[in-house]
Amino acid sequence: MIERLVVVVLFERVDLLDVTGPPEVFSLLQREMDEPTGYEVLLAAETMDPVTTSAGVRILPDTTFDEVAGRTIDTLVVPGAVEVDTQRRVTALVDPGVVDRVRALAPRTRRVASVCVGAHVLAGAGLLDGKRATTHWSTAGQLAAEHPEIDVDPDPIFIREGNVWTGAGLTACLDLALALVAEDFGQKLALRVARQLVMYLKRPSGQSQFSVPLEPVSTTRRVEELRHYVAAHAAEPITVADLAAHIHVGDRQVTRIFKTELGTTPAAYIEQARVELARNHLETTDDTLDRVAAACGFGTVDTLARAFRRSLGVTPGDYRERFRIRS
């Protein structure tokens, strides 16, 4: 059994979910395995005094930075902290002492992973120089302005550059931790842990922080039936008449439902659903654009390309180059 020491960095005002999310994923992994995972998770701080998180919850460290400095660390998890002013502007907080500790521990670590605005700590430690990195969308501008040497990309859920991983905001810490589990134990176990977390699916690194299925939707039954119908038949021709027949109303009534309940037209909604489907194909397969277009209901590459430009402002080829998941 491989021993994997996971050290989570603790400091005052740290975001609570950043700290507790990854260890929860590692803990749930044990439910899916017949033998010990080998993960030993320790919360490390400057002293053994309780640390007060941004949520006001106090956490007791397991060890100190000085104590773990003498051990070989498998994964160093670096969470973040923010402050919000009266105008609701969000600023990442970076403690120079924490930066120094992370800089000192990194050389003894197989991989380093930042959670949310913890990327600002890695940046301060010089661990992201010349690399592409992500962070919570609200502080991406700050990260880019303060560290022009970093290629800041606010869109992905997480990014891996060599042995350095950066994750997006808050609940994306679960996606990042699942990716670490997948690297250590394989995709199948990671997906089983995702089910334990009641996550609908394990989002890939290329998944945008903003996605159509995450938009607020109506809870009325007929709207949900329409949404599910579109999702199930996105690869097929769908007409307004098909939608109307599915919920037993007239064509004009369907158009009114989309306009009033979802704020869009049936055609625009169907196109967006197909774009989401195509994004997944581009991220996870090497299918030609012809095959992607056919599999996702666009018919032709030209139709696929026009939809991508309208929705995402890029071509399907550019999107794949940026977000294709490499093994």
C-alpha cells in the first residue's frame, strides 16, 4: 500500500468548504475500497491553536508546519480566503507567512493543489510562474493583474500543469479532489465516489464554471418535461410540434412557455442543449467534427461552428484545443 500524506494548509479566515471538501472526498473513497486507501490527511497550521474560518467555525489543526516539514508530502492542498467590501467586491487575501510556508513545503511535495482563491497563495510562492491556472471567477482579474507572469483562465473547473493543480470556486474543490482520486486510483472509483456525493456527474477539467444546466429553471412540471425531452432527444431533429405533442398543448402555447418560463425561444434552447452536448464530445473524445456535428443534432460542421460562435465565441476546433482532457 502506497502511503499518501495529504496536508491541508490552515490559516485564519480560510474558507471552510475549501478545507473540508477534499478530505470528505478522500474519506468517501474508503467506502468504495476493500483495502486502506493509503491517504493520511492532516490539517497543518502555524501553531496548534484553533483556527477560525470565514464561516466562524473553529478548526483544530492536527499538526504544525514545522512538524510536517520533515516528512515527504504526497499532496499539499492550499485553500484560500477572501474579504468582501461594502460594494460586494471580492478580494483574495494572501498572508505572506502562509506563502512562505507553502514555498518551503512545495519542494517536498509530489503535487500541489490550490482550492478556489488558494491560487493566489501559490502565485505568491512562485509556483504558478509561466503556467496556466484558474481560480474563482470573482478574483481572476486580481490574479492576472498582480501576476502577469501567469496565464489566468477563469473558465475551467480545474487545471493541471505538471504537478501543480488549480481549482475554481468553492464546490469545485470536490471536482478537483475527484480528479486527484482518479489519478491515484482510476476513473471508475472516482465516479463511484461522485455518486456517494450525490453529484450528477463528475465534471471534467474543461467544464466551464458557467454552464447552461446550472442556470436557474422553473420548477413547473411541464417545463421540466420539456427540458428533459430536449436533453433526451438533442441529437435528433426536434420541432415545436414535437414539444407541443409531448406536453399535450398547442404550438403557440409551447413558444409562450419557453418565453415566460425560460426566457428564450424553443430553437435557442435546443441549440444551447446541443452545444452542451457537443462540448462534452469535444472534451472527452477524438471524434472528427463531422461525427460530433452528427451525434449532437447539428447535421453539418458549419451549423456546429455557427452555434459555437454564437454561444461561446470560439470555433469547435479552438474549444477542443483548449479543453480536451488528456490522459
